[in-house]
Amino acid sequence: MRKKKVVFCGPDDALEFVKKVEKYPYNMDMISGRFIVDAKSLLGVMNLVCQPEIELNVYEEDCEDLFKDIEKYIAA
């Protein structure tokens, strides 16, 4: 499993993020506080948009292609 922190500036970022991650076959969750949502669920991700940082868990070790595709959302 690989983890990254992601940040969204608004709903448009969340929509674009979900469109990108749903292309990949990996199972992914997003966690913020006590909330856990499927990273490929637009409705779930929209509920987390207001959070300052969200943890993305990808249940695959070899997922550098995904991280490269979503690098603009990964917290520095």
C-alpha cells in the first residue's frame, strides 16, 4: 500500500481528480478524520473537498504512473 496527502482547491479539482483516478485498476481510499471514501466515487470525494489535507491510500505498490498523473493534487 502507498500513501500520499492530496489537496483540492475546489469542486472542479475534485471532479478532475476522480476522472483521472478512475482510469486505473488500483483500489483506492481517501481518508480525512473519521471519514473514509472510495477515491473513485465523485460523491464521496466531493464530501472531502473542504478538508485541508486528505490521505490517499492506494492498495498497490507499483503505482508511480498514477502519482505522476495526479501530481498537481499531491501536497508538497
